[in-house]
Amino acid sequence: MSAKRALIVDDSRSARSFLTRILERYDLKVDGAASAEEAIDYLIRQRPDVIFLDHLMPGMDGFEALTAIKNDPRTATIPVMMYTSQEGELYLSQARALGAMGVLPKQTRPADVSRALEQLRLLGERRPESEIVTVRVPSLRDVAEPPVPAEPPEVADKYVEALLQRPPPHIVPIGLSPEFRAQIELLLRDHGTELRRFVARSLAQQSGQIIKEVRSLLETSEEAPATVAAAVPASSPEPGVAATWLAAAAAVIAVLAGLLWYRASGPGGAPATAVSRTAPARVFGSAAPSRHAAKTPPGARTAATAVAAPLLVATVPFGDSPFSGARTDAVQTVLSRLIASGYRGNVEIRSYPGRFCLQGSGDTITLPPSELSYSKCDQIGNPVDNAGVAGRESVAFANMLSALQSRSRGAIQIELTTGAADEVTTPYPLVTAFLTTGEWNRAAAANNRVEVRARPAP
């Protein structure tokens, strides 16, 4: 009987190695893929018995890969188990709706894997513990100690005093196998990278808030009437001194945030964070869909958007699909003006998801009362996070774009994309013990938006 084969799709090498060791205990042959695109190429040549699929990956994410696998008749019957740090009833229901058997957490235990394999009917006979490399930690019983004699109290006291004066026993250090040592180094390296990214993001957010307050203070001091300056005694400090010191402090914090950002960057200088992944673009009037949005680093996207101001910025009410409703008429007005002016080039219509403070789970997710403490949030997210570009578009919006595309006679290329949640127009407030859900969700509502930008053809 041939051994069963499993495919692990994860961009983290340590996560693939960890799950591989557990699966090999059940006599499964394990193959790995570092991206969804690599996994799809693998499935053309091989047919595994089960696929463990990560969710957050560069390029195509886990849900997009799951949809592609289930839509291909050659791979539709292969059971897929999401192997991810995402959790919650809402995520589980979304994964099952797309065809996944279930969700296996990253911080999994062998017992969880055993139950998953039993559910998939792939549970083989587990290898004996003697074949599994283990590290034994010696106990105090390993150190030879003479038994305490049953002597009278005075003799026992002398024996205890002599025992305490003895030098401590020599403990031989334990050597780790090269395989186990390599796995520990990979885990420490990944955790260290994630910690640096978290600190960099936190400092960048705080420095941005401080710089915004300093700018407001400087503008206020510049608009103050001259009579106020004349009323200040000669011995008093100038009005701009305090603002100058605040500006200097903000500059120091910004420099520290920049250094941490650079250390958390990849070789090309772009942040190596998974937060700012962008979904693939849907292109109107082009022979093949563009993958540019999925490959452009966040820093490059920010610089590109700084060149040309958006033609339209429309906020999206909580729970609405971005490409629908009132945005349909607003976008139609902008595109009609471009066509009437003889514009030729690309038009990008990008939606940015606000990160709302939410309560509940599954189908009962709601916005909490505005006076509630931020600590009462069950999750921070957006119901349309996992919808994809097509799921965020209404039929009326799609028909409107098709009609305008025909009117332009190929002069305009329209792209529908999804932006990163960290590209904000309104900074989120700092998380403190006094922060309310209303303050947080006001910033989320301002960032939950659709932007239209034009890039003329050269």
C-alpha cells in the first residue's frame, strides 16, 4: 500500500517544518510550497491526498488559492485544510463556504493534527515514541545522593550541615540534535522579525499622531494676533519656543521609527510586512488581468499615489460593498467627464477597508455603542475583508463600467483593486485605557473609502 501524501502551502519555512515533523509521525509523505502559485504548479504534476493551506501569503492569498483549487475539476476533490493563525466562527464559516474541510491553527498540537487526519480518513499508525527524537531533561534524582540515615536528631543535624557544605553536583549540559537546533533557530528568527515589525508599526503610528498635533499647534501659534505677542513681557519665552521643542521631540521619535522600519525592511528597502498586501486587480479593456497591484511594495504604492491626487474620494458606510450604492453614480460622473475630455490612459478604482471595532461573531457582527470602552471589542476588522475584488462589486456597478468602457472605445483602461488597511487618510487613535469604540470607529469610517485615480498614457 503506497504512503499517503500531503502538501503544505505556507510562506513560512518554520511553519512548514513544524507541521511536516508532526505529519511524518503518521507515515505521510510531505511536500512543501512557499506560495499559492507554486502550489498550483505542483498540482499540475502531483495529486496529494490532502492540502494544508495558509491564508496570508504574498501574491495570491489562501482563499483565492482555495477557490482556484475547487474550481478546477482535476483538483476539486482534494480535501483542503486551512493551516493559519486566523480564527473565529466567521473565518471558519467563510473557509467552509469556499470548500475547506476545516481550520487547523498555527499553534497546533499533535492531538489536533490527529483529529484532522481522522476527519480526513488519512490517520495511519503513529510511529513509536522510540523513533521520535526527544530531549531528556535530567531530574534531581539522576544525581547520586546518599540516603538520609534514620539517626537521632543530633546526628541527623550534623549530617544535614555537612551535606549543605558540599559543592553543588556537576550537571552535564544536554546537547541538542542539529535538526532540533535548526528548528529552534528558525522559530526564534521568525518571532524576532514579527516583533521588530510590530514595534516599527507602533512607533510609526505614535510619531504620526505627535507630528499631527505639533502641526496643529504651530498653525495655531502662527494665526495668533500680533497684540497677544506685544502683551507678552520681555522676560517671557517666545510663543514658538514650546512648539519648537515639541517639533524636535517629534522629529527624534520619527527618526527612531524610521530606523526600526529600515531594520524590519527586506533587501530592497520595502517593509517585509504582510499587512499591506494588495489583492489582484480586475482590469477592464485589457487582454490579461494585471498583477502589478499584487507585486508593488507598499512604499512604492504610497509614492505613486502622492504624485497624482485622487479624482474622487468616497466614504463607504459600514457593511456596504465598496463598489456599489452611491459610489456607482459618483464614479460614473468622474469617468464620463474623462471620456468627454478625450482622456486616454488608465483609471484605477481602489477600495480601502476601514478597521472597525466589532462585537459578536459569525452572522451577528455589529458595531458596539460609541460610549463603550475600546477594550470591549471582540475583534478589529471589516466584514468585507475576505470578499475579494469581485465580491465587493454590485451588478449595477459592473454594468456601469462595461457601458463606459464601450463608450471610450478602448481609450480608457479601468482597474478595480483593493488597497491595504494601513494606507489611511485619518490616523487611528492611540490605544489607551480611556479610548472609546466611538472614537476608534470614527477613524475607521473615514478610512473605509473608495478612491479614483487617473494615470494618463505616455
